[in-house]
Amino acid sequence: MESAILLIATFDTKAEEALYLRRLIERLGGRVLTMNSGIRALQDPSVVDIDRAEVARAAGRRIEDLESSGDKGLCIAAMMAGVAKLARSLFDEGKIGGVIGIGGAQGTDIGTAAMRALPFGVPKLMVSTVASGRATFGTYVGTKDIMMMHSVADIQGLNVITTKVFANAAAAICGMMAGSAPPTQGADRRGSVALSMLGTTTIGALRAKSLLERRGYEVVAFHQNGTGGIAMEDMVAEGLFAGVLDLNLHEIGDSVFGGLHGSIRDYRLETAGRLGIPQVIAPGSINYTVQGPLESLPPELRARKLIVHNPHLTLVRLSGDEMRRTAIVTAGKLNASRGPVHVFIPLRGFSYPDREGQPHWDPEGNGIFVETLKRELKPSIPYDELDAHINDDSFIDATVGELLRMLEARR
């Protein structure tokens, strides 16, 4: 482990625990750089490498002003901004290769802010009191590869529980650091392609993946569950992909409705176009919203075409007006594209249950989407309607063929 591990904690309340964790990591051969994200002054500031004042300055604040403000929310926001900026600078300068944090809700907010500022693949581990329970992890994890470890007991003192948790955490971060290496691209690979998919378009997506791999492209699939699409957008922005095969736009439709799998950010379907990266688009699974258990649905939704996916999730068909609004949103995003984009429409259905004889089949609703999209798209965007279902071989072959043509034109 040539690079140091950044250890972030509020040392004004958790110095004993943080210093114990540092010793455990050092015994395993790791180098540790400590960062104090607490607000109150330490009796001995020398126990940390980066103290609170430096964190505050990185956020454009004076620690004295934060401490005297009495505004906890302001203080947390400032320290989140400070640790994020410093962590990224330290990483870019080659001074750290991973990060570990400990804390309760406040410490988790701050520690994971630093982690989210780091690229994919950098080891990130948060030991947290809030890594379990009814609260979701979306706020803390975002689209990054952050490992959340439940502390079980509160992080207050060293005892039979916390010492074992810290021992496991030290071993975990050291193991990740020792095993971490820059990703390598095989000599036979021609680049990577991002692929969007969901269970209702799996058949087609698997064929697309196979076809692209046969031509020497690595394929990275992203599950369109609200987070996956934005993770894809973020990685497109990092320059990881030569092209995008966006077969599944479920997060767009579910966002229009406000469903459980709506995109967690509003820039879904925008990054490839903004950067001019080749993209082929199809409206996979755009025709339904994901809702909760069937018994929780209001009468209006129960009266629609629906599928009980499992005891917790129900797939409800979008109305004609919702399909119209979804098409307008989709066209608006594609019209802003600065690079090659081609839209393909499968006239025989947008998802596995959306075909003749299946529970979601609604040709009228699909027709509203198709006509609206066609009308709203700029004439300069290539557009093809195929007499096929989205999972049919003929449809997938056409979309993959067009993406390959775009990619080859760029070589």
C-alpha cells in the first residue's frame, strides 16, 4: 500500500475510537492520514494531520465563525464541502489511495461526502451507526461504490463490540487497498459501451451485449432502478465509454409519474448528448411506473393494467397523457444532443409484458408516445420505427448495428 488511507472522523467526539482504528490499520501495514471534521477545538490538535480549521477553509469558511454560529446544519454542510474538496485534492496529488470514515448520522454525512468526491474504484468504507434501519442509503452512497458497515453499537468508547467492528473495518480497508489496481483493458478490446437494461428488457439486452462483445467491445450494463441510470450518466461523464446503447428509458417514464424507480437526478439521458458521445436510443420499459404493494395502491391505479412483480412492487401501466408527457421530456433531452444519436421505436411493444396478449399491452398508449416523440424530435435526429418488439432479435440487431456503425466512423 504505497498511498495513505484517509481516516475521517469528528475527533471532538470520537478521537479515542479514530486513533484506535488508526493503530489497527498501521499494524496491518497501512499508512494513515487523519482528518478532523469536528467543529469543537481539540485539547491536542497534534493528534490529527488535517485539523478542523483546514477543513473549514477548504469550504470557504472560518472555523471560529462556524463554532460560534450555533447552527448545526450550517456546520455540517460546511464540513461536508471541506472534506470533499480536500479528499479530491489529496487523491489527485497521489497522497491517498482510499478513505475510511466512522460516525453517526452527522459523521456519516460528512465522511461519505468525501467518498462521493472520489472516482469509481477508489476504496471507500464508512463505519456507521445508521448503516441499518428504515432509512435508505441513497443520500450517503449516491452513485459511488461506497461500502457501508454497520457499527451495531454506538461509536462511543472501546468495548467488546466496537473493537471487533473496528478490527474488521481495518482489515477490510487494508484488503481493499492491497487488492486495488487500475482497471486494465484487454488487448483485444476496442473500448467500452454502456448498456441500459431492466428485467423487462433482459432478453434483448443480453443479445445486444453478446453482439457487441463479439465485435471486441466491453459492455457495462446498468440497471434502470432509479440509481443505475444516473450511475451510467456519471461514468459517461468520466470518459469511460466510447458509446451508449440506451435500450431502457424506464427511469424517464417513472420520473414523470413520480414512481419508486424514477431517476434520482434530473440529468438522465443528457450526458452522452452533451459530450457528443455516440448513442442509440430505444424506449425500453418506459411504459410503466413502479409502485408499492398492490394493497397500498389507490383505486385509480388498481383499475389500470398492472402486474404484481413481487409482494413489494407493482408495475402499473402509464396512462395516455403520461405517455405523452414522457415523450415530450425524452425529445427535449435528445434535442440537446451535440453528437450522433439515433432513435429506434419497436412498434410491437416496449417491454416484456407490453406485447399482444400480455398484461401491459396498450397499442393506443404506445401510439400516443410514438406520435408525440416523432413530432417533438428535431428533424435532424435519425428516427426509425420497426415492426418488432423491443426484445426481438431483429430489433436488437438493428440497434446494435447502428451503434457499431457510429463507433467505427469515429475510429
